[in-house]
Amino acid sequence: MTEYAGDRARLPAGASGASGASGAVGTAGATPDEFRAMMSGFPTGVSVVSATGPDGAPRGMTCSAVCSVSLDPPTLLVCLRDGSPTLEAVTDSGLFAVNLLHEDAQGTAELFASGNPDRFGLLPWEQAPEAAGPHLVRDAHTVADCDVVLAQRVGDHVTVYGEIRRVVRRHHPRPLLYGLRQFRAWPRS
């Protein structure tokens, strides 16, 4: 266990600051390209975070930065690009939906990553009165409707924590995955 004293970490007896057998030590200030390359080797699920803008129009963006935070109360986090219309709709409304995409929804992931302003006109979606944001009825296997409980800016993104108010399952959950800069389906057993 690492003990923290001020800004300096003390390592347990016998531990060193070197990482791996090569003895390589991290340097201060990784570049964005180095970080992107590192994270591409960490496969993740793919979602579309959606919300309703102040003008009543649907907003949404592809998001692979989704993480469970707490079981009690059920809470997750999403990381959204600072300045995006989706983030603005989320923070203005205090609500958002996380649409977990299924294995056949690669085109939807690419569409919502493209910035196409007509994305919601190109696929089926709905927003019931109790929904926190638009639900992608064809492409999401599960949707979580969330209330914003905290938003925190870090670098060029904002981490938004959402307490889940409702979970809607639409299809068998065979998730769409992203890693090594490629989309893949969950392997069949």
C-alpha cells in the first residue's frame, strides 16, 4: 500500500520507482499521442451519451469513457469534451442518458463521433417523458437515465457523475467494443 505525504509518495519497503523488467522510469509530461496510443491498448465498451438542449433539440456524442462509480446509490461517470453541445445540454438540464451500444451499432458510434448535425434524423430514437435523454431504440442494448450529481473539469474534458434513476434493457447485451483503434463485437462463447 502506498502512503501519501504531501505531494510525494513513499513506496513500501523493497519497491522501486522503476516499472517493468526494462527498468524504464516514466518521464514527466507524456504527450497526447503517447497517451492516445497507451489508451488504445485498453479496450472499452462504446456508448452514446444523449441529452436535450435548452431549445428542446436532442444532443448526443459517442463516448467510450464510461465507468461505474457506486452501487449505493447507483452512480456512473462519463467524460465529455469541454465545449461540446452535448455537455452543454447535460449541464443545463441536469439530466443525461447513456445508451450502451450493441455489436451491430458501429455505424451509429461513427455517426455520433462525426459531428454530423443531423445525426438524430438518421436513425430511430425516442424520448419518453420519464427519460433523461434520447434513447437509441435500435442501437442501444441498454440505456441508463441519469441525474447529474457532479461535474468536474479536467484538462479538455468534463467528468460528469450521474445517479441512475432508471435502466431500460432493449436488446440482448452483446456490447460493441473499441480498442486498438478498431470496433469489435464481444467474442461468442
